[in-house]
Amino acid sequence: MDTIETLHAMEILDSRGRPTVRATCRLASGATGTASVPSGASTGKAEALELRDGETGRYNGLGCRKAVANVNGEIRSVVSGQGFETQEGLDAALCELDGTPNKARLGANAVLAVSIAYARAVAAHRVVPLYKHLAHIRRVPPDTLPRPTINLFSGGKHAGGQVSIQDVLIVPTSVVSIEEALAMASEVYRRAAERCAKRYDMRLLRADEGGMAPPFKNTEEMLLEAVESILVAGLEPGRHVSLAIDVASSHFHNVGTYTLDGEKLSANGMIERIAKWVEQHPIVSVEDGLAENDWDHWPRLRDAIGGKALVLGDDLLCTNPERIRKAADKRAADALLLKVNQIGTLSEAAEAMRLAREANWKVTVSARSGETEDDWLADLAVGWGGDQIKIGSITQSDRLSKYNRLLEIEDETSLPLVWWPNR
């Protein structure tokens, strides 16, 4: 056990130019850890609350000076001088200090920055890489690397809303290393950019997570263009490279109706449409195919596409243990999109991971649309044995820092990628 000597936080900017929180934890031994937390655009209603200042004349109200002040004030005064036997001990103290179910008082951005900074400081104190320390927290040694799912095209809230669904991602399924996966994805991305320049007469425009955002007429055109880009790269769709989609249906759902690219569909109609996409295209994962509270229909979606593609819950689950238990009981999903800032501490996210594994689900460890150059997500995905990792596209330093960290871990460990069956 080592004592927390001090904490310090500051406001920094994320990849969209919006404020977020960076915290530094110094232990009495001198070991130090710093962590920056991300922020989402497509956020579920059950997510832990990011504390924002609300000053309209500054960053349009999105400033984080209140969250920073909570770290430098109340949190620091309570935990400084204390020693914690485990990560769970610190995180429990932070949750008790906040006193709300969704971190609304101190802010999930403040609490999470401290939680991860402390983990980094303890890893430094133990003189081990962060991924090894995170594996120690879950008591499961890593034996594989997560397979990347890499943004190719974006719509919805990540782009200009030119199509309703949020992302089409490419999944290098035939390769056995991070290095090969990134090289393969780079070739598909390059070919897609060339096709977009010719077909849409547009320069390369990137969405929040680095995906391209051409003026597609509808989702079907978006999927077809992804398949064509794979083919033009000299690769076989479904064998070398598959697709994953983030539908983000909550954002075009209203009172039982889904307005998909201008077409109104019932829940059953939405399920039929997704099943058709999975049948016609090499799709291996469908994220948020239905709205976050459409609990009655999620089991039907799983019945329709389960075994062909992952039924991946993001807004549905919000990395929230209570919602994961409910989804497992109802057989509403078979995969968790794990975003630590949706729940607010490492320990609570570890519990979400544990519950997903107990349900025999796959787990995709995910970044957010508003990211920083911090690379702790790569260590988390490796240390916790994630099946997939969703970082964004292979452009922009906020994304590349995490891919480069995966390359470092691969070089150090020679661990293989998690196997994912080809379609």
C-alpha cells in the first residue's frame, strides 16, 4: 500500500476542441500517474454525468473548471494522506464522496480522471506497464490482443447527419497481428478516399473519429461503398476484411418509430432492415441496432442476427452493471461496448466487464468521439482481455496514439490477436 501524497487537475482540450479533465496523482513514494479523460457526443441517457460549467460565454457552456476545482479541492482534501489497499478502495471512496448514482455532484469526468491517474501511479510504483497492472486488478493475465474495428465512414452525430446511422467500420479478420491489421486497414482507407474524391468530387473530410463523411444518399450506399473499397484494395469482403456498423438508433427513434434516412420504420421493420444488411453484406457486429430503452424488441433483434453478427449494446448498456444484468436476463444482447467514462470509475467498469463475461458475451473496449492523445485505453483493452477495440480511424493523433501503443505492447509481448471467425 502506498499513500496518495497529492492530486492536481487542469482543464485541457479534447480532439473536438472542447474542454475535458486531466489529473495527476503523486504517491508518497514519488511515483506519479497522469490521465486525461474522453467525452462522448453520442451519449446514452443512463451514462454517468460529465460536469460542465454552463457558462454560455465560455466554450458554449462546456467548460470543465468546476470538475477541475472538485479534484483540486474536495477530492484532494479527502484522499491526500490516505493509503488504499486496492483500486476498488479508492474508487469506493470517490463514489461515497460524490454520493449520487451518476457522479452528478463531483462529475464523472473529475472522478474518472482521478481513478485512472491513481492506477497509473500505482503501476509506476510497482514498476510494471499499465496493462499488466490493469490485468492485476481483474486478476486475469492477458493472453491476446484486441482486434481493431476501424472507422471508415461516418454519419449521424459523428458527422453531418447525411445518413442516419453513425459509423461503418472495417474489421481486418484474416490477419494475426496489430501491425498487419493496421496496414490492411490503411490500404482500404486510402482506396476509399480515392473513390470518394472521384465519385463525390470532394476533398477528404473527416468526422469526429476520423472516418470519411461523403454525401451518401442512404445507408445502403454507405455499405456498398465500404464493400467496393475493400474490393478495390485487392481484398475479399468477409474473408480478409469484414464490416461492423454503429447504428446509434436512439438518435432517430421517437415514440416507437425509427426514421431511417427519411423512411419511417416500426421496431420490427428496423429489425428486418438490419437482418437484410447482415444477410447482404459481410457485417460481423451491429451496435445499438435499436433504441436504448426499446427493451421489448432487443431480444427479437438478437434472435434475428445472433450467430451471424454481434448484437452489441452501447447506449442500451452504458457500461452499467444494472443494465447489463437486465440485458443478460432478457437475452437482449450478446456483446458489451465498454466505455469507462459511461460509469465513472475503473472498478465499476471492471464489474461491468465481469458481468459480460459471466453472460458469455464478447466485449469491445471503446474510445469516445472526443478523445485526447492519452493512450491508456490501449492498455485497458489488453489488460482486461477485450475481444475488440474501437478507437476510430487510422488518422489523427488522438486515435493514432492508441494504435501506436498497441503496436508497442505487441512488440513487447508478441501476443496474438483475438480470433474472430470470417463470414
